[in-house]
Amino acid sequence: MNYFLTDEQKMIQELAEQIAREKIRPVRAQLDEAEEFPTEILKVLAQSDLFGVCIPEEYGGLGGGILENCLAVEQLARACIGVATSYAASGLGAYPILLYGSEAQKAAYLPDIAAGKRLAAFAVTESGAGSDVTAIRTTAVKDGDSYVLNGTKQWITNGGEADIYSVLAVTDKTKGPRGASFFIVEKGDPGFTFGKKEKKLGIRASATRELVFQDCRIPKERLIAREGMGFIIAMKTFDKSRPGIGALGVGLAQGALDIAVEYARKRIQFGKPIITFQAIQHKLADMAIKTEAARALIYAAARHLDTDPPDAGKVAAMCKVFASDTAMEVTTEAVQVLGGYGYMRDYPVEKMFRDAKILQIYEGTNEIQRNIIGQELNKEYGRMKETFF
Amino acid sequence: MKIVVCIKQVPDAKNVRIDPHTHTLVRQGVESIINPFDLFAVEAALRLKDRHGAHVTALTMGPPQAEEALRDVLSRGVDDAVLLSDRAFAGADTWATATALAAAVRKLGDVSLIFCGKQAVDGDTAQVGPELATLLDIPYATFVKQVELGDEGRLKVVRKTDEGMEVWRLPLPALVTVLRDVGDPRVPSIKHKMRAKKAAVPVWGLADVGLSEDRVGLKGSFTQVVRVFSPPKRADRRMLEGPVSEQVEKLFQFLKEAKVPGL
Ligand SMILES: Cc1cc2nc3c(=O)[nH]c(=O)nc-3n(C[C@H](O)[C@H](O)[C@H](O)COP(=O)(O)OP(=O)(O)OC[C@H]3O[C@@H](n4cnc5c(N)ncnc54)[C@H](O)[C@@H]3O)c2cc1C
């Protein structure tokens, strides 16, 4: 379908597709099997300027928005969402600085992130605080010209691999939701260490680790915006990043569809290619319908979100839910189309099926996204004067 | 330092068909790619540029559509490009090609280093590089796997030959033809892609490089392709398998049975 992309957007899409085809597809199975972080591929992405897609030009980026980010992510995800997640998580880690950082913070961190010289990560989750972000217990206490952090973050993508961490910590317990703040912590800061690398069902090329802060002392200039802004920054970050999770889903679904159709045309049973059986055709048709519908939603929503609309939270949540559910459904059906071969590691849909599940969980579970959408509907309709029945 | 990389557009070997009657390549409708070895030449040049700084110019002789190949390498970080294109250049053999390239290199002026691929996958001659160096009267090294710029502007290269590795030192200016070992060709970057799209690619014809018609193209060629044919299949080939000691034993028996003198 023609989505009326600009020449520059097409360029981003083509380049990401080329990298996915030439550099990611040939090694994805091996990265998955060895649970190996894709250092070499991230170097290629760095050199291709793609880490700078949504960072302003004055900081060495390309000055794109959410749509440009989604276009890049989608193409990478078509080959491997483990690699694409590592890439996207750096953008996620950069958003708090990009959206709320001081001029000095932006100048200090964004050029390196845009150039892919330093990888970023985003750290909110803790063992007792998943969906309920307000339950975090990591603290940051002001002490002269420093803040001192204590606590443990769990399941942080790019943990241990990244150099720059946007970390949410409680600065004033008495203030509840207004008592948390974001900090920039650098790898190598005193008192900052990493836990073991998690063993995962899917996206095994991505690294997920614990971040441990033990009297971790950082300069007070590492506070992002003001104390108490933490949850607002987290929410605004998700408004920007959740369409990107949707794009991971679209790319993954497309990747699975590509393989399912190609396979169905080649696989002979009962003397015919299985694609001639209507049961298989209908499966493939539904997979294609859902994938295209998800893509159309993501692109339209990304354009809308680039205008900073008031309903950003709801629309970003819709992107995340719809495209991740699509990816789960399409990869499940792709395995079915390939039958027993689909269940074997020799074919990429086995990995795609395992990978898909994470999209319904991280960056806010799909239940939480539906909560956001539902609560927003309640508010929107509550404000309306019109009645419909 | 000025570096020139010579590249060539070739038919994509994956899609090439042989005309069953004429036994020649059917080039119509076949997609063109950059000769794969030339992409390694580009990479070698860009790596030197990354390390020491340099101005890299890509040069190709070909029909107007060869501009595509030049824009591709511009998008990978080559600084500028020149297309040698003129009806008079058509039908050139390796010598006439090298003649035109040499004239273009002279026109560029002050070139310290020229990179070529080890050979082109369509003609497979591996001659243009050495001929170009000969015409320019500069030293050259072929089948190079590693290039380093040493002190006092000397080039250290490692050649891979059938006999083993050779380490050479060359004074500049020089020409080097490279193997894939120099490093994987980089992918384009968005910024270079945008620059490549807008870049002006000058087209130089016969007059621009100051050559006469009899020295280039078909007229300037010493060789002519009289006939192209598939060689007859080599008969009776066998693969020996198993541990090397067993293979040697089998080979020895085989040669003995074949009554090879001295066994
Ligand atoms: C591979 C991986 C990478 C991750 N990367 C990062 C990262 O980089 N940074 C980071 O900060 N975090 C990261 N996370 C954490 C992730 O965001 C959380 O796992 C997620 O938010 C869910 O939290 P939880 O796992 O504690 O589940 P819980 O919150 O315990 O939820 C359990 C179940 O209950 C449901 N549930 C909970 N509350 C409600 C409710 N109010 N209404 C309806 N249903 C509800 C959930 O939807 C879910 O189905 C990562 C997680 C994984 C697995």
C-alpha cells in the first residue's frame, strides 16, 4: 500500500530493510541460539545514522519523529525483534533526556546516542513494581552537590551493554505520585553494578539485566527536569515510544507472513502446493489483513502523535495493543501453516512465535494499555454534551 | 591524500542467462550490480579515509546508467564520483578501458592511491588494474588482503598468493587490487544517501580526457572476442573423502593404476 512517505522516510525504510536483509537475517538464528548481544549489528546501525533518526539535527541526529522511528524499527523487526529491541531501547532511554533534559544534558548525551557511540537504556521496573510503577522503592537522596541512589532495577533492556541509563527513583516518599524523579546514570558511576543476564523465552539477542545501585553517587546535574517530574516524564516517554513497540509488531508479523506465504507456495501435500487449500489461503489472508491494518494504524497514529495531540496516551496505547496482539496471532498462525516444520528451530517462525510474546508484556502490558484506553474513553465521553441514544 | 576507486557495473550473475544459440551473455533485462570485488575496493579506500583522512573519488567507465553504481558508492561515504561515458568508449577491451581510466586519473591530478577490485565477475580477466598502473607508470600490487599506510607515506600491503602471503612496501602513488579480506563493504548511511541523491556526477567524454578515438573503445582494443563458448565438461573427476592419510593412500593407488611414470 502507498502510505505517501517522503523521500527521506523512504530512504530510512530502504536502508533499514537493507541492513535487516544483509546483516541481521543471516545471523538471527545464531544470535538467538547463543543468546548473544548483537554488538556488530549495532555498529552497522550506528554507522548508518539510524540511531539518530528521531534526535534533532542540532545534536547530530536526522531530526525525524515517531513515524521515522517506526519505519526503521519495523524493517529491523522484520528480520529479528531481538536486535530491533536493542536498537529501540536505546531510543527509549534517550527520550527522557530528549523531552525534558536541560540544554547541557542534551549536548552531553544526545550526540553520542545519535551516533550510536553510546547505547542508552530506560530503567523503571523493579521486582515489586511492574504494572504499578508507583510502587518503586529505589531512592535518590540529595547530599550536597550529589544524589545518592540505592535500590535495584529489574529486567532492564540493554542493561550492562548501555552506557547511559535513564533511571526512575523516589526523591520524596511523602509526595506519592509526585515524589519520583528521573536521573541520568552512567556506566562506571561509583556504586552502580549489574546483575546476571536473564535467560528468556524470546528476543534472546537482546540483553536484559538487573541494575544495582549501592550508595551510587552522581552529580546533582544528572537530575532530569525537576524533582517530582518522574511519572510525568515516564508517561510522556511512553507516548512517544509505544508506537515503536507497535512497529516491532508490524515488522514481526510481516516477517512471519513472508515466510508463511513462501512456504505455502512450495510445500506439496496431496499432490498440490498447500496454498491451493482454502483453509490455508484463509489463514494467510487473515494474517495479511491484520498485518496491513496494524501498519495503517501505526503510520496514521505516528503522524498524529508527531503533532503532540492531547489524546496521545490513548492513541499510543492503541498502537501498542493492536500491533502486538497482531504479531502474536500472525506468528501463531505462521507456525500452523508450516506445520511440524514450523515447530522446528530450522525454520525462523519458531523463533518469531517465541519472540512475539514479549510485545504483549513490556512497555506496559496489553491489559494496562486497555486500562489506559478505557479510562480515557470514560473521560472523553464524560466531557461530551451530546448523547447517542 | 587523494584516492581513486575504480568500479564497474556488471550484470547480476544470479540472473544471467546464456543465449543457447550464440553462447553469449544475455544482458538485456538483467539487473546490474556493482562488481562485488569493487565494493571491497571501496571499503579499503574508506577504511584508509577513516584512519588517515583522504578524499575518495569513484571512477567508472560505462553507459549512462552506470551513474547508479556511482550514487550507490557515494551513499556509502565516497566523496565524489566521475562517470566516463562516450559512444567512442564502447566495445573496449581491458587495454582500451585502462587507457580511458588512465586519462581520467591524470585529469583528476595528484592522485596518491588507486584501488581496484581483484577482477570483474563478468570478464574475469584481472587485467585492468595492472594495465592502469602500467599506463600511469606507477607501482602496483595485486590480490591484496590488507592495506596499511606506514610512515613516510609508504604503503604496506599483504598479498595473498598461491605460494603464501607476501608483505610488500610500495612508494606512493601506487595502485592496489584487493580481495574480499580487506573487510565487508559497509552499508550506506542516511546522511550519505541524502548527499548522494543530490550530488552532481560529472560525465567525461573522449574530448574531456584528451584522447583520440583510435586509442579507445573497439578501435583502441588489441583483442577482439571472436567466439564465446562453454568449454567441454572435464571428464572423469573423482572426489576423495575420509581422513587425509586415507585420501593420500587412495590417490597413490589411483596414480599407480593409471601408470603414472615414476610410481
Ligand atoms: C524482556 C523484558 C524486557 C524488559 N525491559 C524493560 C526495560 O527496559 N525497562 C523497564 O523499566 N522495564 C522493562 N521490562 C519490564 C516490563 O515493562 C514489565 O514486565 C511489565 O511492565 C509488566 O510488569 P510485571 O512483569 O511486573 O507484571 P505485573 O504487573 O505483575 O502483571 C502481571 C499480570 O497482571 C496484569 N495486571 C497488573 N495490573 C493490572 C491492572 N491494574 N489491571 C489489569 N491487569 C493488570 C498484567 O497485565 C499481567 O498480565 C522488561 C520486561 C521484560 C520481560
